Amino acid sequence: MREAKPVLRIIREANVGLWKCVLLVVTLFSIQTDRSLQGQVSSSLDEFILRPGNLLQVSIWPDNALGGEFPIEDSGIVYLPLLGPIFVNGLPISEFRNTLREEYGRVMQSPVVSVTPLFEVSVLGAVRQPGLYQLMPTQGVFSAISLAGGFLENAKIDEVRVVGDDGVSYVDAEIALESGEELTGLRLQANDRIIVPEGTTVTTGTVLSIVQSLGIAVALVLQLSGGN
């Protein structure tokens, strides 16, 4: 069992909720801008591994009729116009894109192929709008939490969990917020669950009540001590 927090620490934590929310918004914008400048979006997309549950946005030029949105079924197969069923489970998106260029190149000259995978994750717990959200591979934990409206004031942001097929990952979002850096090395996948634990909501009234109770207790102790 964890020790009870000292009163001064409770008061301090009650006052930092607002600036953490503001810092989260600033961090989200700075992360996206920094990524664009460094050209990391393309690299992250190419390394994405296809899995059942992904929705593939496919564009084929010059024949736009071959494009559309195609789900990867539980069997790991996606069905595409002209090509039929293709097993894609476990393939990097870059390898799948090259396969489409090669196969469609048999029926048209120099096709231009674009593939963007989308997937759903759940954001649960101490966020403003818990639910399912659709992401791109270039979006991470902070992006998902932002779509869910951000942290509640009583969120334990240093104990965020990501639960998926690969197990459970623990995230200290507080450190990431303070450093202004995205959570690198943690790549979200289809059906992942982001869980933000709830803590105790500390209001101004609660703090004043605690201080008042401590004042009464101190007065009683002093009175008893003086009576001796």
C-alpha cells in the first residue's frame, strides 16, 4: 500500500492540473511540427506492419476506379479489384505497396500506388471523451488522447497503460510532457487500448477542509499541552 501524500504535496498537485492540460496541447503541436520538419512521417509509415483490423486507403493512378478503402479481414487477407485476395498479415506497408505496383504494372503502364493504413484504438479512463478512435501510423499515444479530449484533472498521467497483442506497456506521460518529446519506440497497432487511471480529485474546498481540520487538531494539542 502506498503512503498517504503529505498535505503540501496534495495542495501542489491540485494546482498543477491546469498547466499540464495546457502543456499537453502545446506538446501535441510541437511534436507534429517537429516530425514534419525532420521528415519522419514517411519513415514511420513505411515501417508500419499490417494486421487484421487495419483499413487500407488505396489509390491507383491512372485508374482511380481501382482505389478505395479495403479492410484486412481476420484471416489476414485483403480483397482488391483485379487482384483478388492477397495475404498481407505481418507485411510492412512498404512491401505491400511494392507488391501492388508490380501486380498492377502487369495491366497498366507505370502505375502510381498510394497506400495509407488506418486502425482503431480505444482510449479509456480519465479522459474527457472515452471511446474508439481511428489513427494513422504516424500518430501516437498523445494524438489518441488528444482525440479523446485530453486528460481529466484527476488523471494519473504517470501511470498510463497501453494494452495490446504484444502485452502491456507502461507510459509516464508526465515526463514526456515536461520534456516536450513524443513517446518514441511505442508504436500503436489495431485494437490497442490506452488506459488512463483515475486518481482522487482534489478541489479547493477539500484542501481548505483538510487545513481547517489540521488547525483544529493543532489547537487541541496545544490546549492539552498547556493544561499539563
